[in-house]
Amino acid sequence: MPARRLSLETVADRTGLHPELIRRFVTLGLIDAERDASGQLVFAPDAPAALARVERLHTGLCLNYASIGLVLDLLDRINRLEAALRRSGREE
């Protein structure tokens, strides 16, 4: 069974962000989205949390959106490296 998807309107309601800003984040690659059969943006259930992270970086650290993309990439890389270290530590 495919994972439930959230509409743009639902994500906007849950985050308090304007739909146009969310569309901009999708265009900038800061949040993942797909298109449904009618061409509307749909999001994974964790999209509101991901958008909250983007907004925390923007307001809390005063980062512009281009910088946020870099920070998110680095944080993901760190998470993958830490997970690999944990796995390799268990194998010894």
C-alpha cells in the first residue's frame, strides 16, 4: 500500500506557511514533492517537519534559502556517516 500523501493545502495549514512559499521551497529543492494524477503537488507525511526545519534554519540562523540547501545536504551527509560508524562499530 503506498504511503499517504498530503496536499499542498494540508501542508500549508499544518505549517502556517503560504502555499507559494512551499512551492518555492520545492523549486529550490529544499523539500521533496511529487505530482498526483491531476498534476497537483503532493507531499510525504513528514513534509511539515521538514518545512519546520527549513524555517528554523532560516529564522534561527538567518540563513538564506540557497545556504539552507547546503546545510541540509551537509546534515544529511553527517547523519549517513554517523549511521555507518554505528554499523561498523557493531561489526567489530
